[in-house]
Amino acid sequence: MTLTFGEYLRQLRKAKGLTVNDFPGVSGPTVSRIENGSEAKPDTLRKLAATLNCSFIGMMIKAGHIMEAEALGWIGEQQDKQKGAM
């Protein structure tokens, strides 16, 4: 069974020993709403990822804001730009 983003977030939060009130810049009720199915805005995902010490891009993919292929394409473009700058 595939987890929803909210279920994934709840499991990750609990595995880190955090409560819904442990996210700077994100209210406990907001975290609870996300865990119960509300959509999380990208800015909120950035804050959650920082506190959970996990990938913001991974959170964006899990939350359905971007497709994995889009993220990989963007990463490849950035790497190509870096190579060209050297």
C-alpha cells in the first residue's frame, strides 16, 4: 500500500521523535492538517524538510508538486551548467 504524503510526513516526524509543534515557522495545526490530507505549500515543505533534515526536492516529489523526472531533468541541467562554467 502506498502512503499518502500526510502519512509519510507523520511516519517521518514520529521516527525523528518530533511532535507537530516542533517545526519552526509552521504551526502545529498546520502540520496536523497536512498529515490529515491537506495540501502543503512549497514554502511549508521547505521548512518541514529543514527540520526533518531531509531533501526538499524529495518532499516536493512526495507531495505531488513536481514529478521525479522533472526534478532529475533540472538537476541534470544544473550539472551541465556547472561543467560549462569550469
